[in-house]
Amino acid sequence: MHNLPLYQVDAFTGTLFGGNPAAVVPVPDFPSDALMQDIATENNLSETAFVAIRGKGRFDIRWFTPTTEVRLCGHATLAAAHVLYHSGGKDLKKLRFTTREAGTLVVTPQATPGTYVLALPVDKPKKTRASKKIRGALAGIKPVEVLEGQDDLLVVLKNERQLRKLRPNFHVIEGLKKRGLIVTAPGDEVDFVSRCFYPAYGITEDPVTGSAHTLLTPFWAKRLNKKTLTARQLSKRGGELTCELRGKKVRLEGQAITYLAGQILLDRL
């Protein structure tokens, strides 16, 4: 029998049962892709992060949804940093995560316990047309603007009320030629609000999506003419972030809290 540690962390929230839950599995070396996918499918969370320690403050990281591996995931990186920091790394000023396709991600613990700043690469939005499929995905709501990034489509609505009332067509979203659909609007109490949908990856609506804010932040920074913005994701669980556009990086500040610690009992590695 082989055992692997397993943590579940609520990311981008300071309270249990909020934010976006992620599983974190520290490993000496990555097991097979098939086993990591099986574990992520069994966890059935939006992402499971597998983290291999490579030296003091240096780690390799990979992320899996219930159906596939993804290029970049913000909230599960924040969750991984939280686990590693509280598992003996409290002397670390920075935690560096090497990824397969998104470069090196740096997480900086803050003075406030459970608070971190995550630096992610900017994804610059480019204007595109509001296709029939996109309009169908919005179930009748007319978009103000449509843009696209490296991974996702970004749709801008008129106001927060429209976004809260949105009941998207997941079948249509699943057929879009992107990872998923981000829908955003000006916020009533924060600078901007958003909702994120990834049915093709086994996630109908993601609770809080760090990677989506690499596209949202440069868009709203230009629209509102400010570098530091407050954001709220309007999922059922909800989550709040402070976003800062700094050169080619987006810095996301958020909290994390551990919900569960246990072991995975395996008959193979």
C-alpha cells in the first residue's frame, strides 16, 4: 500500500466553505499522468494540484480538473503555497512554482496570516466578434463587448444585475473553441465582478478563478484607468480578490484556509 498526503484548501477566502476548494497532493516525484488524473477525478474538485519539492522554496506544480490537465490554475497554486508554507516553510519569503507551460509562478506570504500574493503572467485581451454561438451561450442577454485571451473568451455585460441573473447555456459553452467563458460587468461595490464557466473541463461554474483574472485585470485596468482593482466572483460560494497590473504580471492578493488533511491510500504509484 502506498500513501500520499492530501489537503483540501478553500482559496480566495478567509472562511471555511467559501472561495474555491482545491486539493493539494505533495509528492516526491510526479506519478503517472493516468494516476494523477484518476486522483483528480476521484477528488471531483475544480482542480487538484500535484506539487514536487525541488529545493528550498522551489517546487514543480501540475494541475488536473476532473477530466483533464490544465495549463494554468491560480486558486490551486494559492492553495499549494498555503499548504507548503504551513507545513514547515514559514521561514520562506517566496515560494516559486515551475510549470510546464506558464513559466514560474511566485507566491509571497503576507504579514496577515493566511494571506498571499500570487504573481501570474498577463493575458492581454483582444477584441473579437459576438458570434451566434456566444450570443446563444448568454441565453438572450446582449453583450456590450466580446474579447478573447489565450485560454478563454471574455464577455462584457452592462451591469452586475445582468450578470447575477445570467443563466448560461452550458451545452453551447462546451462547444466553444476555448477553455471556457468568462462573463464580467462593472461592480456595484467593487471595481468589477465576474462569473466563469468551464463545462468542457468538467466544471459548469467555477467558484473563484485566479487564472481568469490574468485576462480580467488588464481589461478593467484599461477601462477604469487604474492599476489596482477590487474584484468579486459571483458564484454561489463567492470569493474576493485584489488585483494589481504590474508590467507583464498580474498580482492577485487573497486568503486561504485549510479544510481537510488526510491520506490517499493507493495500491499503485
